[in-house]
Amino acid sequence: MIQADDITLRDWLPSDAAALASNLNNPSVVRYLTEMIPMPYTISHARVFIGMNNFGHFQISRAILVDDILVGGIAIKPQEDIWKPGAELRFFLGEPHWGKGIMPRSIRKFITFAFANYDFERFFCHTIEENTACMRVLEKAGFRKEGVLRNAISKDGKLYNSVLFSIIRSEIQIT
Ligand SMILES: CC(C)(COP(=O)(O)OP(=O)(O)OC[C@H]1O[C@@H](n2cnc3c(N)ncnc32)[C@H](O)[C@@H]1OP(=O)(O)O)[C@@H](O)C(=O)NCCC(=O)NCCS
């Protein structure tokens, strides 16, 4: 468990299913996320997701809690073969929790933990070019913009450029 002040990052629990579904069952939240997230998003979908994470099947994934309320999730997907120094970062917050600076602090905690406990040298995040809130969050968490991948993302039948952000081990102080 990663804990500091009011934000806790911990493994998903079966009892998180209702709160997870409540946060993700919102087109505004999933608008820029993977098409793997069904809509509507039910408690059954949440149970399957939590089950996959509990078996370590998926990636390194944590629930985000503020004052013991589940507000979102954060995960990294390790890369393979010669790309193994890197891991892709993914995250979301339920809409009632936006605009309070929760995600930059959660990202910072999560990657500090991940650099300290795993061999990764780099975390990166692909953002859909019009998701300005996401790009701002990454900048606030200390990530740098690396470049634009043209027409790299297709979501709901529309093509988008991807803006790639990253942070490397030497850019973060591990205590
Ligand atoms: C993107 C997201 C993670 C931001 O997290 P957050 O904790 O709300 O971030 P912050 O409070 O630090 O706000 C970041 C920026 O979002 C924008 N923002 C703030 N409140 C907002 C609101 N109510 N609605 C939309 N955007 C808002 C502002 O530009 C803000 O920048 P500022 O601090 O310089 O004013 C969150 O909105 C979210 O989960 N969105 C849906 C999922 C998603 O897009 N995930 C990222 C995929 S790459």
C-alpha cells in the first residue's frame, strides 16, 4: 500500500466493484480512454476487472482513494523485449473528483513507488491531442512532452494525433 497525506494507492478489492462502476459508467470519463472499457459499465464489468488485477494478470494496477473514498485508478503496463525499460501509464478519476489536483499527486506517488520497487527506467503516456486536462496533469506530475505521433489513435471511428509524454528515472528523487 502506498500512503501519504490524504491519498492512498492500494490493490483493488472485490468490495470496490460498485464504486469503480459508479466512477467509470460515465461517457465523459471514458471519452479519451481505451475502447476496452464497455459502456454502459456495470458492476459485473468492474468485478471482472478487479479479478484480473488480483491475479496479477493485467499490469501493475492500484485503486486511488481520498480519505478512504474510491475516486479512480492508476496502472502501468510494462513493455516487452527491447522496450522493457519502459512502462505505459494509464489513469482515470470519477468526474466528481476532477479539478482538485488529485491525479498529479497520485501519479507522483505511483511512479515514485514504481521506480523504487521495479527496474523501469521510463514511464510514458499517450494522450489524445484534444485531452488538454490530461496533458496538463502529466506536466504537473513532472512529465515532459516528447513529441506528436500523427494519426496514431483511433477512437469511436475518429482519428487523433497522440501526444507522447514521459519521465525517466534520473528526473525523480527516490527517498
Ligand atoms: C485528466 C484527469 C486525470 C485530470 O485529473 P485531475 O486530478 O482532475 O487534475 P487537476 O485537478 O490537476 O487538473 C488538471 C487540469 O484539468 C483541467 N480541469 C480542471 N478542472 C476540470 C474540470 N472540472 N473539468 C475538466 N477539466 C478540468 C484544468 O486544465 C487543470 O489544469 P490547471 O490545474 O492548470 O487548472 C481527469 O480529468 C480524468 O480522469 N479524466 C478522464 C480520464 C482521462 O482522460 N484520463 C487520462 C487519459 S491520458
